[in-house]
Amino acid sequence: QVQLVESGGGAVQAGGSLTLSCAASGRTLVMGWFRQAPGKEREFVAGITRGASTDYADSVKGRFTISRDNAKNMVYLRMNSLKPEDTAVYYCAAGGTIATLSGGYWGQGTQVTVSS
């Protein structure tokens, strides 16, 4: 069993930056981030393999960077140039592949609020 705990959420003005962290217990192969805004479905944000191959949603490419520390069993999401539409609860995820992350393990989520 894998357990995930997110941290680093908060409130920031548009154009600002935040870094989210996720601590994992148990072995993880692929890790990533999803988000869910009020009234919308949960959507994929970014994923990363143990070999550091990455994938991003088109809406965050060039602004967000996902990274991981395999020794510490942690994953991070650096969010730059934040927009109000980035406001959502962000969830850490772990699974076997990036394509199947949605069917894996989930954290409780951390709120990110971007004001205009």
C-alpha cells in the first residue's frame, strides 16, 4: 500500500509562484499531480517516471515543472506564472505508468488559490 501526503498549497496573486510537495510511503514507480476546480472534473496536470521522463497538460506546459527525489521518495510541482484558472485542489498520485495514474493511489489534496 502507498500513502501520499501533499503540502505547500496556499494563496498567491496572478503571476506568482508556488511549490507543492508530496511525501510518499511505500514504493512508487510513477508519480504525478492532478487538480480539481469547483464544478469541474479532476484533470491531469503532470507526471514523472523514476527515470525522470515527464508529461504535462497543455494548459501548464512552460509554466509548471515536476521533479522527484527518489532517495527521499518525494515529488514536487513548481508552479510559475500562476493564473486564476489554476485555482483548484491539487492531488498527488502514484501508479505504474503515467497513462494509468488516475487509477492508482491518491493523497488528500492541497488547495491552491490564485487571485487576479
